Amino acid sequence: MADNNDASMANNEAEHVPKDLSSAENNGDKSQGHEGSPSPAATPPPTEEDTQELIVVNEHTEELDLNHGRIGKIENLERLKNLQRILDLSFNRIKEIVGLEKLTSLKKLFLSSNKISEIKNVNHLPKLELLELGDNRIRIQNVEELTELECLVLQSNRITKIENLEQLSRLEQLYISENGITVIENLHCQAKLQTLDLAMNRITLLENVHCLSELEEFWLNDNQISEWSSVEQLKHNTKLVTIYLERNPLAADAAYRRKLKLALPSLQQIDATLCR
């Protein structure tokens, strides 16, 4: 009986041992035989992005298509003296526009879907007619000397302002959708512009387009245009045949299509539907 009582008392005493003390003792027991706590694991170094070198096979080619090639740098193009028509480096991993110094006769340059943060090193391409830089990280800059440019594609970038286009008087197509533009402005020198894509921006008013006398297609869907009075600004654009305004507040009007057609008789297509 005495043994049983002693065991019972020992159990009761164990139950009243503070948890912190008990935990400390247990940890102390576990730490015996070790010289301090283990050091934290080292942070692994950042891994370099897997890229490929740009390799030219035919030095006499007039066009070069290397899209989707995991290319990280524009290089090894110095010997391509006949490269005049097209250079396509879209869907790669290029971060900087370099290595184009010798391509002075190039007419079309595709650099969409890369990681380019600045338009630069292109002003020595005086014959360039098309420049595509969609889906990068750029703003509109350093294009002043591309005076032969007819098509400029800059959708899905970080553009908040239409600017620096004054010298591009030959421009016929301008694509700046999916950016952060709030105001239509600085297009007074684009008298030859036929297609203007400003879809998926933050535009609230139709303005500053009366000078675009050759405009035929105007894409403005997915903006914030709510006032019908701003549609009146397009009366001067008598060659306008297609307009996209769907998913703007004014498109919720039950008479949306009829009002557009009455305001702009030249229209042949409203959004994706032909006019009757």
C-alpha cells in the first residue's frame, strides 16, 4: 500500500510541474551531446534564366524568324548585310534592344513578348516601316527618327500617355491597347492614320481626333466612355467605317447601335457586327 501511495503522490507532483519548466527540461535533455543549435540552411543563389544564343545559319538571308527561341540577347547579326525584310525575335527573353547597328536597311522588326523595358538603339534604322513591341515593359520614347514608320504596335505595356509621335507623320496604324492611357492626345501629326487601337485603357472622353481625316477603324472597347456628347467629336472623321465601343458605360444604352449609326452615318460595322 505504501508503494502505491508513493506512486500516486509522484504522479500528482508530476501533474503540477509547470509546462514551461517541463518543456525546458525536455529540451535540455534533447540538446545534450550537441554543441549549440544547428545553423539555419543557407539561401540558395538565384538561378540564371535558361536562354539560348542567337545563331545565324544563312548569312545571305533577307528575313530571319527566330521567335519562341528562348534567346536572351540580340547578337551575332553583324554579317547579315542582306537582312532587309523581316527580323522576328518575338516570344523570347530579350531584356535590351542592342546589336542592330548594321541592319540599316531593315523594314520590319518584331520584338513582342519579351522583357524589354525601354525603346532604344532603333534610331539608326531609317527604313523601318513596322515596329512591334507589344507585351513588354515600355513607354513611348526614342522613336523620333523612325520617320518611315507606318505601323507601330505597343499594346500591353506600361504606357500612360500618348507622346513623342510628332515626327511619325507617315504612321497609318497605331496599336496601344491594354495600357493605362486616360486621355486621347498628341495625335495632331498623324494625318495619315487609318487604324487606331486604344481598347482596354482608362479613357473617359472621345477627343482630339478631328485631325485624323483618314481614320477608318477606331477601337475603343473596354474603356470608361459614358457621355454621348463625346461621340459628336467623331463627326469630322467622315471615312470612319468601323468602331468598337462595347463594354463602355454608353454601350449599356438600349438604343446604343441606333444612336451610333445616326451620329456617324459612314459606319459599316459597330463592334463585331456589320450595320444593316
